[in-house]
Amino acid sequence: MADQLSTLFAFAALGLLLIILIRNRRRIKCLEMERDKAFAIKREPVEDYNEAKVVKLVDVCRELEARVQNKASLLEALIDDADKKLKELDNKKSEFQNEKKKEQKSVSSPTMYDRALGLSKEGKDELEIAKLINRSPGEVKVLLSLGRQSSQES
């Protein structure tokens, strides 16, 4: 759950960074248009000062755009890493479930065997035992014969 939340947060942060990048690109275009207009108009001392400020703003915007792009690439790397870790967790989960199923199968066989022998000792016949443990009469016959052989050997 925490990994999913961190992945969701990473996607949200990436989205915000992309929005900032798009807005900064629009501002840069506007500032470049303003700068171009300033070159076309007859220059006065105030306009030269404004031109310098516009140029500085354009430079700052470009620097910000580079930072945003860097952050976006870092976020993409984090997302890729999170995806890999999620896949590893899914693999481990399926391995754990498979091992659990194997354990359950190995545990269920002896209990079925013990149950069949117990019912036989209670006086039930093979058909009744087969119905009670959900097995075929042939399986019950084999289980009971194995039980008889092991009790004769003891």
C-alpha cells in the first residue's frame, strides 16, 4: 500500500513539474516576443534598462526549465525503480502463495489417510468412508489396505 502511495505521489509530482515546464515555455515565448519588440522600437535609456531585465528574465526562465527537466528525469528514474520493486514483490508474493499451496497439499494427504483409517475402525464400510472424505471407493480401498499392511508390520 505504501509503495502504491509513493508511486502515486511520484506521478503527481511529475505532473506538476510538467505543468510548470509548459507554463515556463509560454512565459519564455512571451518574453522573447517582448524583447524582439523592444529591439524594433527606438531605444531610450528606460527601454535599455527594460531590455536588460527582459534578457535576464529569459535567462532565468531557461535555467528554471533546465531544472524542471532534470527533476522530471529524476522522477522518471524513481518511477522505473518503483515499478521494478513492485514486480519483485509480486514475484515473491506468488512464490509464497505457491509454497503455501504445496504445504497445504502435503498436509491434507496424511489427514485424509488418518481420517479414512479412523472411520474404518469405527466400523464404516468403504462406500461410506468414500462419501465422507470425498474420495472414490478405489482410493479408500487402497488407503485401508495400506493401513492394514502398516499395522501388520508394526
